[in-house]
Amino acid sequence: FKLREHSFPAKEVCMAGKWKNGESHGPPRTVTQKYFERWADHLYLGIDDRDATKIKKTIMVQRFGGYQNEYLLAERLPETNSVWDVLQQSPEGGEEFNDDDVANICQPVGDSS
């Protein structure tokens, strides 16, 4: 795969498997989790940040057996300070955002409500 200036072999993030009748038929979650995290890392490295701000956050949304909790956020300059202030003040390492945090992050630019 090639994302802007970053490239990586597909075998680092691809594996055989499929979902059938609500069941995974493939590698165990311990393996697929590593592939997902590697995929998120590569996507993050592929974000062009020469005139942008970017961040990779672990936000615990899937709590019961899920592991797809890596979020990549990027914005071209100028920054929306209210968004980045919330994202950068939160501790790293799997924090949980409450509904108010999400509402503040997702508020449209220029909306003062």
C-alpha cells in the first residue's frame, strides 16, 4: 500500500478470514488485534501533516471483546482550537470520553450552542 509518502507491504495488515452467520472464521482476536493496530499506525503515518494537525488516540468504545478503538483525527490549518484542546488534554492510553466530551468535539465550527 502507498499513502502519500508512506508505503508498507500489504502482508503486514492483511490476513485470511471472513464472517459467516455472525462468527469469525479466521485468526483469533489476539492476532487480528495486532493487525488492526498495525493498520492504524500505517494510516496515521500516511496522513500528510505538512499543513495540518494530526493525532492518533485510543478511545475505548468497544469494551466487551472489541479492540477497534484507535481513532485518527486530522485537520488542515487553521485549527479548530476547541477540538484540539479537548483531544490533547485527555490522557493517553485508552481513556473513555463521555457524551459531553463527544458533543464538544463534534460541535460544528461557528456553532456557539
